[in-house]
Amino acid sequence: MALARDIGLRVPGASLFQIGHHDLYVVERFDRQVLPERVAQVHQEDFSRH
């Protein structure tokens, strides 16, 4: 993600966490927008569904 950001691509926030013996890579949702009164879903086209 850092490399993509460094070359100018828009990328979501991402972090590494460890819970017990498990390493986690957590990525911020790209299909939600936080508004003052609610969280709105951002429309996404998904061409992988049949």
C-alpha cells in the first residue's frame, strides 16, 4: 500500500496488528463514507458476480 501511495495511487489506510500469535493486515473500507449523521454506502460496480 505504501508503494502504491508513493507512486500517486489513491489507497485506503492499512495497518498491521498482532492478536495472540496471529498477524492481521487491516484495510480501511473503501465502500463507506462517514458522514456527521451516519455512515453511507458508496455504490460499487462488481463485475465478478454472475
